[in-house]
Amino acid sequence: MALIITDDCINCDVCEPECPNGAISQGDEIYVIDPGKCTECVGHYDEPQCQQVCPVDCIPLDPEHVESEDELMEKYERLQAEG
């Protein structure tokens, strides 16, 4: 699954620089995660780094973007090839 940032986001700016895929950006009101770039840090880290640094715990799994570990690894490999 990709991750999503909820309305509880306080715009503290700590998650964006932690994302190794550049999937997090400032939205109109809160930060947003591009599900096409989010691999939950698969291929980079053991745990999603944005979740680790978020002080308000507002980055859950996105139920609208369900992906297996294998699919996340394939996405990681594709992003690395494009990058």
C-alpha cells in the first residue's frame, strides 16, 4: 500500500525531506503523498521514514492504494531505473 497524510497534519515539514522517493510534497493545505512514487520505503529502509518522524502520527496506510511487498519492490525498481 502507499501511505496517505491525513487532515491531522500540522505542516511541520519533517516528512518531506525523509522520503527517499520524493513522493511527499506540499499540497494546498497539508502535505500529500504521490501514490505512484510511494513504496513505503521498500528498497530503501525497513520502515517508512515519514511515519518514523511524524510527530502527530498522521500517516497511515492508504486503503485506496493496496499493494503487496512484491509490487512495492517492483515500483521501487522502476523508480530507480527512471531516476
